[in-house]
Amino acid sequence: MANVYYWLKQIRQTREEEGLLRERFERWEPAYLEALEEVEDEAGEEAVDTVAEWLISYAREHGELPKPSLLREKAVEVCRRHGVEPSKDSGLHG
């Protein structure tokens, strides 16, 4: 299990390797960080691993980074699979 900042570094590296738009990543990075931190707070590190691995796989498969709203949807789904319903005031509910 890795922490949020490890995963953010991996996402940056994937963006570079895949030649994805730097400007888009820089614009969306705060939302990605917030979502990963919320997942960690709500469901723990294993759930963060799952969400971050999904984000990286999505970027490689689709040739683009997922919109923050899509990441939040996935994050809520992962939290629920870990037996946690994110609170309504959570940033995951956008």
C-alpha cells in the first residue's frame, strides 16, 4: 500500500510517459489530490491504491487523463466496495 503522494508521483510519471497534456494535468492535479486524500480518509490506503491504479490504467488505455468528475465517481464506487459510504460533505460528491 502506498500513500497519496506516491500515487501522485506515479500519475505524473504516467502523464509524461504517455505524452498526455501537461496543462490538463496541472489544472486537474488539485482535484486528483483532493479525491485521493478523501478516499484515504474515508476508506484507507488500499482503496487509494485501487483508485490510483484505475486512474493510471485509464490514462494508458484511453490516451488521456480522466476528468476529475469521473475520478470522483470511481472513488465513490471503490469506497462503497470497501464498505464505506462517503459522507455527503465529502469532496467525492463534487
